[in-house]
Amino acid sequence: MKWLTKSSLLFAVKTCIAAFLALYIALKLNLDKPAWAMVSVYVISQLYAASTLSKALYRFIGTVLGGLFIFMIYPLTVQQPILFCLSVSMWVSFCLFLSLHDRSPKSYVFMLAGYSAAILGFADVTTPLSITYTVISRVEEITVAIICSSLIHMLVFPVRMRSLLESTVNTWYVSARNLCNELLTAESKEHTSERDQILVQMANYPLNVETLITQLVYEGDSARKLIRLVGAQYQQLSYMLPTLTAIEKRLSLLAEQGITFPEYVAESLRHFLLWLNSAKEEGDTQWIQEEIGTTQERIKTLYSGGEISAEESLLLSGLMERLLNFIRLSESYFSVKERVESMEQKKKRDKEKLRKGHVDRGMILLSCFTAFLTTMLGCLFWIGTGWKDGSTAPMMGAVMCSIFASLDSPVGSMKVFLKGVIVATVLSIMYVGILIPTTVTFESLIIVLAPGLIVLGLLIANPSTSFIGVIIVTQIPGFIGMTHDLKPELLPIINAAISTVVGVLIAVIVTAVLRNKRPSWTARRMLRRGIKELLQFTSEIKLNTSTLLSRQQYVASMIDKINIILPRNKVDPIHGVALGDNLITEIWLGVNCYDFCTRHYQLLKDNKLDSDEMMAEITRYFKQRLRNIHIEPPQSLLDELDKLLLRTELLCHSDMKLFAPLLYLFNIRMALYPSRRWPGDNSVISTT
């Protein structure tokens, strides 16, 4: 990756200009700590103008909320240090609790409200009379930073986010198309690392797109149309991942069982590939849908005539059905643009939410307790030592446990943060001891600091070094102090650095003991949660209370969990977990149970095909799996499936209307027992 690109250099220069502008205004306004304005500029500034504006607004709201909390509790608790520290620590954990329930960029408001209270309150707890001035000053300094950063990034060569959102969505679809093409053309039907990597990338797209949509709103009315377009395309693209894995599974089973494609099926696949590699618009789908539909009818005709076996017909028909699913999703993806363009311009953006993301309440509570304990321990260190500069320790503890709370294993990132603090300390000492003493005017200060800030801006603009760059650049102004006389002292830098390191170390130790979890641990919890949702959905199916809406909600919820599990399985695989480790099998199991039992309820009832015992066996198995995630499906469930499958297949010869439910029943069996062939003649068939 190139370091010195046009976009990265532009970002570095603009952010540097905004930082010095904020510092100049803060000095002219005689604000308490002008360095805060400079630091805030680098915290707020993003590569894209819309994301800069959104983060600026969130930071302002969060800071005001934190300041209001300090105003409320300060008079009541300032005479009792332990009570004050306890109140702030609880506030930090409460705000973090609210923040972690929202997986959008808006969660920054609550997180900042939490640790801003720690920063504002602990700084002047020893001087109660100045707390009002301190809080107002911090809000003023951050407001100056917000105005400077937003104006510079919005007005000076603004970088728009629309092209990034469009390219992200297009890449999402292209990835799905390329994977589908590879599945149908590759000689090997086994999993490859390249295919797994594409699936992981597709699992990451939804959150990326949601984040971009949330921030794109701040580009104004010109972005509304694109937001409506992508919002409408979003759901269709989300369904691509389970659809592609279903295609892959059927191709693998056909290859394993040595079933070759009949000529009419092979011809349809060739035509599908022709459409896949040339389809550009909605109209391209009509002819291929008709051809695959004709192929499905021919498979059914040959099966009813006894020319192909039930297993072969169901596998081939299932493959055709999933290809049709892919075509319909592609058609919806393309046709959305036309539908959005036909909307009236005065129509407001739809208020419908994209999807309600899953939250792990257990992990959230653990993260909040970790933040509370870390902040409180930092306070006890501060109180116990009687060290004035020790107030930075609980501040840093609150900040560290808040900003890394969404990670599975925060300790690694915290250690990187610690390295950044050490580097920032060394650079700050160098500036204070050698460079800044030579400055006598604001202009000379710019000359001294600008080269280093531009280099750090280039680091921030590069994704691989952005994190360490932000750490260093936000610590240096705070360490140096940027006082009104431009003469920072060395001793306060050392004190601040030591206190910061203590706070980081407390956060690292507490997090390592309580909160540090492997990605596989999170994935396994998500897997169990998905199984519980499957049990809930199958319970509705058994009671005949499930609806098409509940089916859609179930699919959307499970897809969200799959998108969380897949990247974690990639970096930290779960070995020996049944049914594929990622809920994709479970999602199709629930869908096929609904399609078999609910969609064809009356047809099954007319033919006296009772699925209650099968559903009861499925329920028993997944309840056992909640206790032991590694347990394989039992023989009793297979026996019940085989009985129902053979009985349905027998009746299907006299009534081809049963072919569709037979296909869904076969899909259920295939999901649970992918390696088992068609049941033998010795299977028991119930005639009652």
C-alpha cells in the first residue's frame, strides 16, 4: 500500500491546518487548555467529509451529556471522594452499556458521554470551585475543534462518501457473482481458502454498508436518493451468502455421490453462467428464469416416470431452486435502482431501519463491569497515593475500557495503545527539550510542529497504521500542554506520562483477567443464541403460529449472527462443532421446516402426513445441543425423517403436488445428515 497518495496527503494537510486553526482560536479566546482543541481536531477528523461531520456532532453531544452529569453529582459527592469516584465509575459503565447496544456510529455519543465525565470530573476534583469553569471550557474547546475540523473538511477539497458507498455495494454483488461463477466452473467442489475468504468478506459488508449509510446522511439532500437505493438493495445482498453456501453444498453432494449432470441440466447451467457473466440490467433475468423453471419441470416429469431416482431428482431440483434464488436476488438488486428513480423527489427518506443487529447482553454486562472496576481501581490508586497527577490513571482506564469494549480480545489493542503512549512521551520530551524552546511566536510554533503532525496525519490516513497514528497524535498535544506562553515544562509531561501508563496498565490487567475472550468464544455464544432462535421458530411452526413475516425475521436475525461468526471462525476456528460451525445450516433447517410444515399444511393434512414427531425429535436434538454444542444428530431423528421421507415419496408418485414438500423434507434431512444417502429398503414406512 502506498504511503504518500493524493488523498492521504490532502487529509494530513487539511487536518494539520484545522488543528492549528483550532489552537489559534483557543489561544485568542483565552480558553483554559488550548491543547484540547488541537487534540479534538485529530479525534474528529476522518478521511471523508460526512464522517467528520457526523463524528463531530456525536462528540459534541457526548461531551455535553458528560458535563451535565458532572454538574448534577458534583455538589452532592465532592466532599466524599469515594462516593464521587463510585458515581463516575457507574456512569462510565452505564453509558458503555447503552453504547454497546447500538452497533451504528451513533453509539459514539453514549460512549463519549461516559468517559467525558471521568475526564471532566477527575481533572478538578481537588478544586471544587473551578468545576463549572472547567466543564464549560472543555465544551468550548471541543466546539472550537468541531467548527474548525468540520469547516476545513467540508469546504476545502471535500472528499465525498457517495462513491465509496456505491463501490462497496457493487463490490458486494460482484463478490457474490464471482463466487457463484467459481462454484459452477471449478473442478473441485471442496472448500478452498479463497472461497472462505470471499465468504468472510461478504460477512463484513453489511456492517460496513450500514456505517456508511449512517454517515452519508450528513452529505445533505443530494445523498438521500443513494441512501434509498442502497437501503433497498441491502436486504437482497444479505441473502446472497446463505444462497451461495446452499449452492455449494448441493454441488459438493452431487460430486461426492458421483451424480453427473444430465445434458438438459448441463445446458441450463451453461446458460446460467452466460447470464451470470453478462447480466447488467433487470431484463436479463426473464429468459434464464424461464429456462431453469422448464428444467425443474423436466426433472419432475422424469422422476414421476421413474427415469431418475428420487435422490437425484431432489438434489438436481434443489440446485435449480437455489440458482433461481440467486437470479431473483440479482433481479431485485438491479431493479431497485429503477424503483428508487421513480420516487418523487419530495418524498422523505424511509424511516425503516436496516436491521436490528444482535447484541450479546452477557458480553456487554461483562464489559461494563470491567470498565467500572478499572475506573474504580484507578481512583483508589489516585486517592491512595495522594498524587495530584494521578487523576489521569482513572481517566485513561475509563477511556481504554470504553473504546475497546466491542473487541473480543481488547488486550492486544491496549498493548498497542501503551506503545503509542510511550512513543508520544519520547516525542513530547524531544519537542519540549529541543524544539519548542526555540519558538517565540505562534508562526514559529507552526513551523516546528507542522512536519511531525503532517507525518502523523499520513499514518492516520493509512488503514494499516491509522490506529497507532491516532494514539500518538492525540497524546502529544496533551503532554506538551500548549500553554498560552508557549513554554511547556518537562516535569508535567513526565508526570502525565507515568499516570497515563499506570491507567493503561490497570486496564490491561483487569481486562486480561475478566474480559479478554477468544473470537471462538464469542462465535460459540453466538452459535448457541442462534440455536435458541431456531428452537423458538420451530416451536411456532409446531403450534402453527408461524407466519411469512416471522420467517423473514428469523432469516434476517440468523444472517446477522452468521456475519458475526464467519470472520471469527476465520481467525480462530472452532474445531469439532457439528453442522458447519456458522449457523448457515441452521438457517436453512428452520426455513425448510417452515416451508414443509406451514406452507403445505393443508396438503400434508389431506394426505395424512404427520410431521409432529419429526419436529419433536428436532426440538429434542437442539435442546441437547444447547448443553453440548458438539453433539451429533441422533439416530432416532434420522429414523423419523426416513419414515416421513419414504412415506411422502411413495405418495408423491400418485400426486405430484407433494414434490415440493418432498423437496423441503429432503433438504431438512440433508442439512442434518449431509453424508447419508437415500434411506434403504429396510427403512420402516408407517402407513397410518
